[in-house]
Amino acid sequence: MAFTVAIDGPAAAGKGTIGKAVAAHFGFAHLDTGLLYRAVARHMLDGTDPIVAARGLRTEDLDTEGLRTPEVARAASRVAAMPEVRRALVDFQRAFARRGGGAVLDGRDIGTVICPEAEVKLFVTATDAVRAGRRHRELVGTGHEVSLEEVAQDLRQRDARDSARADAPLRPADDAVVLDTSKLDIDAAVARAIDIIGRARG
Ligand code: C5P
């Protein structure tokens, strides 16, 4: 049986961590859709036309090393503003969403564009300062030398571009449940999400 959980929100709000944890809890498959745009961006940085890269994207490309760097994130938000790139990635995401056994997709436009019929829609958010602090700790923890201010500026620019683009801008679906994780630790945020999904499942 298909059951789709759509999780959207700005960068570093906790979507990915929550998505992974709720998928494990319910035994659903999980797709971090940001990786699709990051993989296309990686190809672009290597000299491939992003539209060609998006049309030819393979599942293995999502396992490429180095997709989590700030440079790739910036390039991802640029390729993500290209309508042809977005269009090329729609079918893969929709097929993933409706596979049997349940699926969790996290991104920016899952509840609004990719899966408007999703059984559960969450919009995960947190204050700019909390998100910058989290992303900074994450990057420093994986060996990146970057200041908190640089991270904060990067997030601001990416959020602004993601929210202002004409095609599939970042915004909550009208029927999304907003989950503000600013004052929640990860366990509490995951528990909240599990509760919302569990109730929708009946
Ligand atoms: O979530 P993550 O930070 O990995 O996403 C990288 C970029 O990919 C985002 O800044 C956004 O521009 C783009 N993206 C998108 N739609 C999605 C997922 C990610 O436009 N569903």
C-alpha cells in the first residue's frame, strides 16, 4: 500500500534527520530529494550541462562522495531554480513516493508540487540562528573549516533563492502541519513527527 510522508522546510531545520528517523520507525523508504539537486550540481561543477545531467541522473549518482559540501549546496540551489532541471526530476520522485510499503521524501516542494496528495505533510522549520548553529556544528564535525557567520550567510542566501524562485518555491503546503524545532531536541522533534504520522495512518 502506498503511503507518502512529505517533509519540507528550509536548510538545516532538521528535515533530513526527522525524515530518516520516521522512515526507520514505520519501515518506510526514505529519499532526501536535496541529494538529487546536489548530484546535478556536482555534474555541473564538473562541466556537464545541468539539464543534461538532470535528465541522465542515475540512482548511483546520489552516493557520490562530497555532495554535502557548502560549495555543492550553493550550486544545488542555483540548478534548482532551473525549471527544466526540476521537470527532469519529477517522475523519479513521484514513483518513489507511491512505491508500495510507504515512503518519506524530504525537500522543498514535496507537499506543494511533487506529492500534493501525500497522506501527511510536515513543514519543518527553526529560527535562522538555530539552523546556522546546527549546520556549523555539523560542518565543523565533518572537518570543514568555516565560521558561524559564513554558514549563516550561506543559509540566508540559499533560503532567499529557494523562496523567491518562480518554479516550486519553498513554502508550506496549505494543509501542512508546521513543526518548529527551534526549542526541540532531535528526540522530541522525531517523537512529534511520529505522533502526527501515526494518527494519520489510523
Ligand atoms: O536539502 P538540501 O540542503 O540538500 O538541498 C540543496 C538544495 O537543493 C536546496 O537549497 C534547494 O535549492 C534544492 N532543493 C529543491 N527542492 C527539493 C530539495 C532540494 O529545490 N525538493
